[in-house]
Amino acid sequence: MATLTGVRKAYGDNVVYASVDFEVERARASRLVGPNGAGKSTLLRMVAGVLPFDRGERTLGTHVAVHYYAQHQLEALTPSLTVLEELERAAPELGQTRLRTILGTFLFSGDAVEKKIAVLSGGEKARVALAKMLVRPAALLCLDERPTTSTTAPRARCSRERSRRFRAQIVSSSPTTAISSIGSRPRSSRSAAGRS
């Protein structure tokens, strides 16, 4: 579905990946696990195609579109709009009935869709941002669950469950000290963390 081959990424003198091979396989949820600074977000962003790398190759399967979800999606919401208006702006052709159905999937029903973005909690804004992204489905969804992102813990599980209903293949990152670091050469979506 998505493959990185021989990819090098450095920030100045800090070489994060010297030559990484990574594959996202169909029908396999993938999770990158490691402490902050291990390179999870860098790898995820390269897979998503939102971060350029120094050398190597990124290839996608046929007709594979990619969505990348991180903190900046919350900042892109318009505080003066309602939840429903935010989705209408993203996909006006879907109509209110369809958009209300989508929002219901993300736990916004009835009068909740008329709430202003400005009064929502961080978790509610995260659900709106994810719903806004998924009104235009993609085959691959990359979730960057940084400590500052409001989709962590149970909210992240909620978001992933709704993403599965939209049939998106999910690759996510998670901050934890359970594994000391991401390996320098993750060989597949099943071995992206803790191997070298």
C-alpha cells in the first residue's frame, strides 16, 4: 500500500534515519511505538508524503490516496463556524443529511452539530477535524498522536474506530516508554518499532 525504500532523513547533523525501509501492508493496522524524539513522527510524515527526505524512494499502491492527521488540523478549524458548517465548507456537495450522518458517527448528533467550534473541548475539536478530513475518504490514514494532540488515550481509540468504519488503513504513532526506541531500519509495518 505504501513503501519507503532506502530513505535517509537528517535535520542538519542529526541523522534520524540513515537508510530506512518501511512497508505498510493492506489489512494490517500499524503502530509506531517509542519515546519522544525516537523518530516516529518523522517516519509517519514521510510515509504520508508531507515531509521531504534526503534520498530514497516512496511508492504508493495504485489509486492509494493518503490523509495525514496531526495537531495542525485542530488549528485549521474556524472558531466562528458551527460543527455542521465546518463540514459543509469542506464538502458542500454532500448535503446536510449526509454530513449529519457522518457527524453522528463522530458522536455529534441533534443540537450538538450546531455548537460553535470556539466552545468545543480539545477532544471534540479533534473529532471534528477527523470527520472533516474523512468526508473525502482515503485508503491510508496516518495518525500522529503526539502528547499535545487531543486524540490521545480513549479519544484516539474512538477516532480509530470511526476511521475503520470509513475503511481506511491506519498507521499511527504513540508516545510511550515501553519500547526504548524505534529501530534504525524498520522492515515492515509489523516491525517498525523496537528493532534495528
